[in-house]
Amino acid sequence: MSTENMNTNAQENVSSSENILEVRNLKKYFPIKGGFFGGVTGQVKAVDDVSFSIKRGTTMGLVGESGCGKSTTGRTILRLLEKTEGDIIFDGKDVSTLDKKGLRDLRTKMQIIFQDPYSSLSPRLPIGEIIGEAVREHGLVPDNEYDDYISKIMKECGLQEYHKDRYPHEFSGGQRQRICIARALALKPEFVVCDEPVSALDVSIQAQIINLLKQLQEDRGLTYLFISHDLSVVEHISDTIGVMYLGNLVETGNTEDIFAKPLHPYTQALFSAIPMPDPDIKKDRILLQGDIPSPANPPAGCKFHTRCSKCMEKCKTIVPQPKDMGNGHVVCCHLYDEE
């Protein structure tokens, strides 16, 4: 599904200085190897022609089912994975063209908070060393200010100074995620990819971490790409939302607009699954038929047509183009084709 013009109309009136990140036609394919000689027999199209932009100091939520390409998008933007095609413009610079030194400098400006706080922390290092290791490596603060700087970062993230000498296994899941946040913020980043940072935590702890992220954003002017499958969390933290299906963005727009009026049948199905706090309120649940197609062999036309109750004949052969429905609310669906 082509998304070359996904946000063209919305971006025309936005100067490049307002967008800290611009992603244009991003593709990330993984080769499938097989046969007697182990040659490439196909490709998994994990991210397939994705375009969007994020304004400075805002949060974009990226939502969709597991395996839709959300995390791969985030990691490709940071060059933890190398892109197949497309442009990644951060602060006016093409990330994909940076050499080793340029990429090293970029690491202090772009950081990531991983989903599992335990597996992303070295069990052999005390917390103070985990948080400060990259600070020392990049020489961000003088040696005589190092300890005070680490203590300050820990305090901002709700950790105590005496925690410095403890190891990851001595902390709860919520505390470990605070350590991961502190490690990311210690490098004074401008942009942070939050890769499902609360999905492994209890609901009460999720709220604490989300509030911490919002407070840090306000204090430091941070920009987030918040990846999640939990729409209630995304609604709380995001300014804009991108809905992803099988490697493509099918709908983007302001959070209020998308929650008030989801347009794409896939978005409507996702939203219908959000639990209601009032048990007396009944919601019409939209059940998707069939399984998610393989990204190695996606359907022709609209990739969602095999599971869509509103599928038309042209959905099976023609790729829907992005349509701006007003106020930057963009959808890729034949239901909104002009007659």
C-alpha cells in the first residue's frame, strides 16, 4: 500500500524546522533464504512504504496488531536496523547517509526505551554504572560532575541515590523501567522511541510510568514516537496517531479526531475492542475475520481486504491512495474515493 503522499497535504503548511523527524517512503525488507544453496527466495516486507512526520515536543502514537511492523519502524529510524529504501530526516539531516562518526554523535540525540526492562539491562552492572556508562563514553559531563549528574537524572526518574550500587534483579518491573528511562535521558536526547514501554507492567504501574514520561517531556521538551497496542494508553499520551497494518500506515491524524471518528475499517475494529469502564454500556464489537496475511506474501490491492467486511471488488486489485479528510486526518481506503 503506497503511502508516498500520506501526509503531503498536512505537511505543506508545516516548515521543516517544526518537524524534528520526517520519514519518507520507508521500507525495511528482510530476506528469506532457502533452497539447496541457501539463496534468497523471497522477502518479508516488515515496513512497506511508510511516511509520516513528528513535530518538535509532541508525541506520535503508533498502533496496530502484533507483527504489523511498529517496532521495526522505530528501530529502522534509529538505524538499529538498516533501511531497505526511503529517507529518514532528523533535524534536517538524512540519518541513513551518516558515517560512523556522524552516527555516534546522533546516538546522544536519539534514544530508545525497550519493551522488556529486565532483558535490556545488564545483570552484571550496578544501576549507577548502567545509567552513566554512555555518559562517560560520550564525555557529556566533566569527571568531577559525573556523580552529581547521575544522581540528578535518577531523582528525576523517581529513583534514589542509594540505588546506584544495586543490581537490576533487586528492583521491581516498574523500577527497572525507570532505570531504562534514566539511561536514555542521561544522554540528553531530543527524540525518544518508546517501544511498548509499559506493556510488561501492571496497570497501576503503567499509569505512573506514563505520567513520568509526560512530565519529562514537559520539562525537557522531548519528542516521542510511542509504540503500543494499547489504545487507551496511546490516547492518554499522544498528540497524533498512526494506525499500522501489515507494514503500512492506513490512517493518521490528531488523536482527538481519530478517536472521535475512526474512518478506516481496521481502525474501527481496533477501537471497538477497547474495554468500557462502565459495564452497563454495550459496544458493538467488530470482529475481524481470518488471520493476518503473511508479510512475505501480502494480498494484492488493499492488504486489509481479506479481513474487511466492507470489501469491494476494486479493493482486491487496486491499492488505495491516501486521502486527506480535513485537519490532517488521512486515510487509505476505497470507501472514501470520490465518485
